[in-house]
Amino acid sequence: MSFTYPQAESVLLQSIRSGRMPHALLFTGTPAAGTHRLALRLARELNGAVAESVEALRHTMCRVLRPSSKTRRILIEDVRGIEPFLALKAEPGQTKLVVILEADRMMEEAANAFLKTLEEPPPQTLIILVTEQPSRLLVTILSRCVRLNLRESGAQLHLSEVQQLFLPAVAAALRNVGGPNSDVAALALRADFVSLLAERKEVISDHLNAALKAEAKEIAAGTDIKDWEARQKDATAALIETEYLAEREQMLELLSLCFGQAVLVASHAPDVQPVTPEVAQLAAALPVEDLLRRMRVLEALRADLNFNVFDQLALDARLVDIIGTTPL
């Protein structure tokens, strides 16, 4: 799910004012999309801190961590350097705010040390990670943050072919989120997900294999190479798998989009055009915090699948938490 800056600002301010602010946020996107600007907006809202840039942010309740070594990495010494600040007691009515720029540049040792802070965050603390490369972050860090993907204003939303095919199944599931039939709806969504993916993999395979045969025919007509097609089969199989995984990610992104739009609608964010009417129904049925919890489970599902956790087990466990009534 991607947000414009005004939409993300509206959601976060609503969370602050309702007392439902998470302890860790992940802003993905470029500074032009508003990641730095959003961090500064929260610094002003929470602590009255004002600065022209995140790098220039100076306040007793704010700290900024960025790559500082010669290799432009965030080292374990940098992470440990903010621990005394986090141990302080926040001023009344304020929040200890830590902004980590280029968070993907944390070395593994630093990331593991930082993970302990995310697992047991001190009270009155907000940690904001900013990155253009979220895939480089540890899965365990991703799963402990509420993620907001920022896009530049004016960028149009377009559904891919597989997302358009998956949308009816998602809409049917959204009508039952958290309701008496939600567990059944979750299982139905899993079945539709698996079935559509199998169909798409067959389509992708047929298309790429046909292209391979056509190319082999052209090459064979002009050379003496007779086994070219056989030698390309492994590369074609890898390409089929790559396109299949890309479409799987697009399907999960559609589900994330729907929940994210529901959060925006429930938070009265501007310029929201729901991808399906069920999004507005979902926004009216569940509180924002519940929607955000379900989005965190969805991020965990994406992480499970990206790290080769057995697909069926991951889908069975996570989709019931995302759609069903099981406590999260």
C-alpha cells in the first residue's frame, strides 16, 4: 500500500490524537515522496521540534541516526550510542523520537542489536526508520514496524493483470473480515490465491517456453548450434520462477492496498479512491488499530514467503489472522 504525503500525515496524526500510535514506523520511498518531511512533521507534533531538514533536527527529545562510517554503514557503536537516550525518562507530554535515515545500511551486528530495542521499546518512545531499500532490512525488523510506503503526489494507481484477476476474491474476503463467517472467508481466499497462482504460473511457463522455442528456431536456422534450446532451459526455468514470484507479490500487495486504503478512509485522509467498495465497508466495520494489526500480520506473511517458509503453512496461519476472528 502506498500513500501520498497528505494521506500518510492524516493517518499518523489521527493515530497520535487517538492514543494509538505504534512504537515503530517504517517510511519507505524517496525524500521527494515525503519520507523526511513526514518524520519532521511527527517531531513537531510530538515534541514541538522544528528544523529545515532531518539532518538539522536538534531537540532534547529527538535523535537522528545516519550512516557515518567511511563505508557509509550504520555500525553497532552507532546503535549503542542512542541507548542512553532511550533509557531517559521523556519530558511530560513529549515522546523520545529516534529517526534512522538509510536504515537499510545497518550492518548485521548493528541490526541485531537494534532489534532488541524494537522487541522491548522503552515507554514514550517512537522509532522511525527511513529507507528506499526496505528489502535489505532484516525480516525481524520489518515485522515489528508499521510500514508506510510513500509515493509522490500525482502518481496514478494501476492494477496489474494478476491484481485485476485477484480483486473479486479479495473483495469477497473483505466483506467478511472479523465477522461470523470470517474464518471460512479466509480459507476461501487462500484457495483462490493458490488456484490463481497455479493458473498464472502455467500461463507464464507457456509464454516463456514458446518464446524460447521461437528464438531457438531462429538461431538454428542461421547456425550449426543444435542444442541451444536445451542449454537455455535452466535460464528459462529461473525466469519463470522470477515472474511467478513477482505476480505472487503483486497479489499480496493488492491485499495490503485494500487494508491500507481502509485505514485512510477510517482516518478521514484526503483523496482516497478505494479500489473496491468493500474497502469503505471495512473502514466502517473495524477501528484503525485493528486494521493496522492485520496489516502487520500481512507484512509477516510476505516475509515468510520471501524467506521460503512453506507456502501452504504460511498462508493457512496468516490469512486466518488477517481475515478471521482469531486474536492477533
